[in-house]
Amino acid sequence: MTARRTVEIAADSTPDTAPDTAAGTPDSAIAPAKVGYGALLRTPGAWTFLAPAFVARLPYAMLSMGILMLVENTYGSYGTAGTVTAIAAVAQALIGPQTGRLADRYGQAAVLLPTVAVHAASVGLLIALALGHAPVWCLFLAAVPAGASVPQIGAMVRARWIATIGAEGASASSAAKVSTAFAFESVTDEFTFVIGPILAAKIATSVSPSAALITEAALTFVGGLVFATQRRTAPARTAPQPGARRASALASPGVRLLAGVILGVGAVFGGMQVSVNAFADSVGQHAAAGTVYGIFAGGSMVAGVLYGVIAWRRAVQQRMVISYALLVVGCSTLWAMPNLVTLSIAGLFCGLAIAPTLISGYTLVETLVEDGAKTEAFTWLTGAIGLGLAVGSMVAGRLIDGHGPSAGFLVPLAGAGLGLVALVSMRHLLVAPNRSGHVVAGSGERAASAQLAGAAKG
């Protein structure tokens, strides 16, 4: 194994101070030196893929909002709009991990080039059908390729960080950079969820709903093409040995648990998007929907930044349970908010629990699978967010049509509540298997450095 194909390290910018025990009990050793975001961004070649990646992943948060506003505007039903959005998200959740595996095997460019072309064409078809008031089942069919062709840029960027930093050689500094890179990517994901819905809503209300989706497709196409051309930073392909069969990441019970738990977080996203739009409509301030949702996502982004600068002593499993419980508490207040101001405040506090939960989940999933299935494991979590968003959007839309905007906010509470029950009752599945050279979740730079060194020597 070359340094370019070294193992991915988990997503804390300031990892735990020493390896956790198998039961998740942290050590009390002195925390290792940290690598800041500034040092990370000065990594040679980083900006050649970061800039186009940001352009290409921004539409991820625009697509569902754009579809929702277009279909509601043309068909007058939040239920129909939520269902079309849900179908696109389900397609993305199911196909995304498969494209991640193909990218590992054949290279990112080979997957990205046809993917972004299909995405642009399918979004264009969806717009044409909606504006032409085609039968609803036609929208359902068009939503499948539109969602399935969303490029998995976030997972690909994480793989490029591993390749770029691994090429520098094995050292404690390299291990710390990988850890910081994962925290940086989590914050970037949250930032796109702040900007994306606001941008989509502003374009939809100031120009037209179809213009919002045209912008989404254009950004995906251009950003994806430029990202694909940056071949120097692309990770090496990992084609299997003849006769070898690589197990799916879903073979791990812990990965299945995390996917189900993160699905609950996705339900929070989906329920919030539809319900915030409906609530803003009900008070005559439709244009404010993107801002309110952006405040919710902004709380998550702020929490993600703070999460990365704290030297945590608790095990990552414990941190995830705590942050998920706080998410449930935050969601429990949304349905009772009387106006957009109080809804924004409640959404902000709800969002503060999102990033710590997701970062903990991505940190844990890295420890549960073999090296050759890590990218796929990350895409399963990303897909779970999309699937939860799909279900949340659809159920919230039906509740809103039947019982009013406030009823839609019960969906985030239900999704988060079920996720917490699953996490608490089955958290024993999140203990990493005892594999030689594997770093347990929350481990410090010494163990990570040793793992990098082993990969470099292989």
C-alpha cells in the first residue's frame, strides 16, 4: 500500500487525547499538538480541488429546496412537492454509495463526467415537465435520475485529502492534518446547507422557481467538470485483486446502526425544509423561508466549528448520545412556535446539535470497516441523510396539507426521537472490531501516526 492510499482518519480537528478503550472510556493523557485550519489549507494542491468541489457540492443543498418550490408553485400542493422531493432524495440515497464504489474502482473522473451530464439533463427534464403541468407520475419518474445523478463530491473530497496528505509522508503532523481535514469537511458540508437553501429560495422568489433549479444544474455541471479535471490530486484506484471479493460496508452492524441513526437526522432536515416553507407562507412571508432555514443550518455550522477546537475527553460514542439527545430536545419546541422570529430562534438551537451528531457519526464509521470500504461507508451515511430527508419531506407535506404548517414540525421530533432510541439501545454495536493496526474512534496522534507509517511502508 502506498502513502497515497493510506487509511482515512476520523473527523475531529482536535482528536481525543489517547486511544479510547474498547468500552469507549477515554484516557487522561495529555492532548497532542493540533494542526489548525490555516496549516491545512496551505497543503500543496489543496485549493485545486477545494474550490471546484465547493461549487459542485453547493447545489446538494439547493436541489431539494428548488424542487420543493417549483412543484408547489406549479401544482399548488405541498404533499405533491414533498413526494417529488422525496423520490429524488431516495434515488440519491440508494445510488450514491454505488457511485462511490465505482469511483474507488475506476477513478473519480470516470464516474463524474457522465454523472454531471445526466444530472443536468434530468433536472432540465423535470423543469420542463413541471412547467408544462405534466401528470404527477411524470414528475415522479423524472425525479429518479435527477436524484440518482447527484455527484458524491463530499466523499470524493475526503478521499483526495487522504491522497494529498498521504503523499507528504507519514508523520504525526500528517495524521493531525487528516483529522483536521475531516473536521473542515464537516464544517463545509454545514456551510453549504446555510447558503444553498437561501440561494435557491432567493432565486426562486426574485426570478422564478425554475431559475433556481437551472442554477443548481449549472453549478453541478461546471463544478463537477472542473473538479474531475484535477487528476493530480485524485486518489489511486483500488481495483480488487483477481478473485477477491470486497465486503460491503453495510456488512458491519455498526454501520447499519449509524445509517439508521443518521436517517433520523435527515428526517429533521426534510421536515424542517417543508414545514418552514409552509409556515412562512401561512404568515405571508414566503421569501423569508430560506433565511429561517439558513439560521437553522447556520447553528449547525457554528457548532461544527466549535466542535473542532475543543480538546474532548469524552469518548466519541458518549458525545454522539449527548448531542443526539440535545437534538431531540431542540426539535420538541418547533411545533409550538407562534411566529418566524421565535421559529428562527428555536431552529438555531435545534441546529446547534446537528453538526456534533454528524461529525461523531462520520468519526465512528471510519473505525467500523476495512480500509477498502471506507469511502462506501461515508456515502452510506450521506445517503442516509438524503433518505431521511426524503421521508421527512413527504410525511411533513402530507401533514401540512391535512392539518396545517405546525403539524409538519412533528416530523423532525419523531425522526430524531426514533434515532435516539436506536442509538441508546444499540450503542454497543459502535465498538470498533479488534483489527491489527486499526485506530479506535477518538484515538490520538500517536496511534494515527503509527497507522500512517504502516501504510507508507506497505
